[in-house]
Amino acid sequence: MIIKQIRLFEQPCLIFFLACVLTFTLTSSASAEIGNSKSQIEQRYGDYSLVQDGFNRIWTQSEWKSTLNSSAKAYGYMTIVGEMNATVWIEYNAQNRVVKETQIMDGNIKIRDFQNCFGELYTDIIAADSTVFVNSTFPELRVIVRKSDNKYNLIRFFIDNLKANAKINMHSKIHGFEITEIAPGDAKNYLKKSRFNRIASNLNAQQSSRDDNWLKTDNYFQPELFFSENLLPRKKTDMIVIHHTAIEDMSVSDIHELHLKKGWAGIAYHKVILPDGTVENGRPENLIGAHALGANPRSIGIVLVGNFESKSPTVVQMDALVKLTLELMRKYHIPLENIMPHREVTQGTTCPGVFFPWQEFIQRIKLNTSETLM
């Protein structure tokens, strides 16, 4: 009996359901290679569990074997991606070589976490000669991977919560992808026609035809912070503003994602100091931040991770803050009186918190200022 006549990618929920209820051997997440043999695929994933026929109907293995059908369009293999079930759909040519791979997960992963689940494919995607595209009329994401001088793969990602005005960035969630080989001539024409735009993922959906407007964009898979709009350079720097996150256990990426959700361009601060004293970069230091209303065009924002309304910063955090502040004062010739807590720059906040040892911090800066600024 046929499960149901469906189009494979128009009703992914059914595929998710099948992946959950079918019994299968757990395997580590991986991606097939275009050109692999069927035996290589079965060594990786085991025997197939589902079949899609030429009419886009889905069959279980036992149902398929009991029919007189002799030609399958794609075979479905069960696997595990992180803690999620997934179905890997493979299309073979007459020589039983892979010509298309489609992975559908029963959950989603953020683009920034892709490397944790698909290490081999991630290496291809972040290579210098790989190119990332978004569509200017609809939030779609594709990557052209150059495998050799005459071989290119096209990867199409399935993004969750698609809306006409959605922004694609490193925090966007994907629930699958499709890989096919693309002819060298087509790949080169594709690359040649597509223009680069750093904010292509935020273009108006009415600008042009969806089919024709693929734009080169930043590689959101790389371990970097990408912003949803162009940032402006800061013309002068004569102030440093100190903040706390007011939330415990935040990474730079967590802050970046939080600020993106607020509709900002990305992380508002330039420097982030973790509880262990590690200093990490946020917004590029030479660009205008979004951390202190009224002072952003002239200031650098430093944030310490923690909620200092309930406890004090760690000793190593304060040590790192003193060192970083002195370095920035010397670099930009910033006077001591322009080292400010957020609460003195913006009304309506107690940031960096009542337990932040401000006077002790300023005294430490004073003790080192004359030597540092010489």
C-alpha cells in the first residue's frame, strides 16, 4: 500500500513523521558526495527505508519490494543529525552513482552551528573559492562550491520561517539542504551575472523577478559576525562607555543574535569581556556602535558579561577591563573624564549595575594613566 502521493519537498512534515516512527540504525551525521556509488552510500547509511517513485509517491521498503515497480526516483535513508532524526534522499543515475542528495531534518539548526553537524560539507562551503548567494526578492540561500577546475556543486538550503521581508544571517535556521552538480559553464555564468551586495539579505521583496536576482553576499557559515545593514565609520573617538549584559552566561554570538532579534544591525558593543577575563571582539572597533544613545558616534562600547545588579564582576574580568581601557585610552588619546558608565550617558538605566565597583575601577585607571599615556 502506498503511504501517500506527495511531492517530496512540498510536504516535509510527512517526511519528518516517517523519520520519527520508522525503526532504523543510528549513524553519525554526514553528507554524501556527488558521484559516490550506491554501495558507498549504503556503507555510510545502511539500507534504504523509503522510496520515491516517478509519480512522487512515497513507499516503505517492504511496500516497494512487494510491488512490480522497477524504477525509483530517489531512495530515503535514515540518519541522525545532532539530536535530530533526518532523512537523506539520494537520486542515482543509470550507473548507480549519486546525482542529487537532499537532507531533511525533523528540527532545525542555525547556520552558525552547521559545522557541528556537517563538518565535511562545512569545509567545502567556507573554502575561499566557494560563493554564497541570496535572492533579492525572497529569502533563499544557495552556495556554489568549486570541487575542482571543471566541477561545481550547487547547494540549496531550506530555511525556516520564510517571510518576504525576512533577513538571512548566521542565526537563520535551516531544516535541510539539496546538493546537485552544476555544469562549469552554468556555474561561471551564474557567478558572472550575480553582483555583490553586503545587505542583499535585506532587500525589498518587490524589487525584481525572483528567478533572476541572485546576489553574492557574505559567507554566513564562516565563524564571523555579519551585520544586517552597512555600518558607518566613526569620525572621532573620545569616549569609552562601560556596560554589563544584565544576563549571565552570554557569548558574543548570543549577544549578536539578541540584538538582531531587536531589529538592530547586530551586536551593539565593540568589546566583550567574559567572566574568565577573555576579551572578544564584537562590532568592528572603527565603526559606530549602538550601545549608548547620544554617544554612539564618538564612543567605544565595552560590555562585561554578567548581571551586576545581583553580584560583582569577577576579579579577572576587572583586570581585563582595566588593561583594555588603558590600551584604548592610549590608542585614541581618550581623557580619564571620558571613561563613563552607561548610566551617565543614557537616562533610565543603572548599567553597568549597582554591584559594579566603579570607584575602584576609576582609581586603578588613575594609578596607571600617567604612565600609560606617556
